Amino acid sequence: MNTTAFLLLRLAIGASMFGHGLVRLPKLNAFSSWMTGNFENTLLPQIIVLPFSYVLPIAEFGIGLLLLLGLFTKLQQHWVPS
């Protein structure tokens, strides 16, 4: 039962992250401009928001792909107490 639940959760989160990254990668500059515009009137300085807005879609895509493929998941199963 735990294996099935882990698989379904991994696939759902992986598909969500992969989809978000896939949609944002072709329009990376537009996404970055939108994100920095939204954080304009906050305490976070643009010097932090700008690099993060470029890294976020790449990280979402990469982590989502790894989750969908199931890479590195066997390593974590050994650390979970049964």
C-alpha cells in the first residue's frame, strides 16, 4: 500500500512540476519580467528576485522530470523506516 501511494504522489507532483517548467521555459524572459513586476513593492530586492525567476522554471522542469522518471527514488526508500 505504501509503495502505491508513494508512486501516485510522486507522479502527481512530478507531472505538476514538469508541466509548470515546460510551459515557462519557452517564455523565460516574459515569466521573469512578470515575476519581478509582482515583487516590485515587497521587501525582497530585485537582485534576489531576478536570478530566482530565471532558475525557478529550470528547477521545476528538472525536478519534475526526475520525479516522473523515478530516478533517485530507490535511495530514499532505504532511509524510510518500515
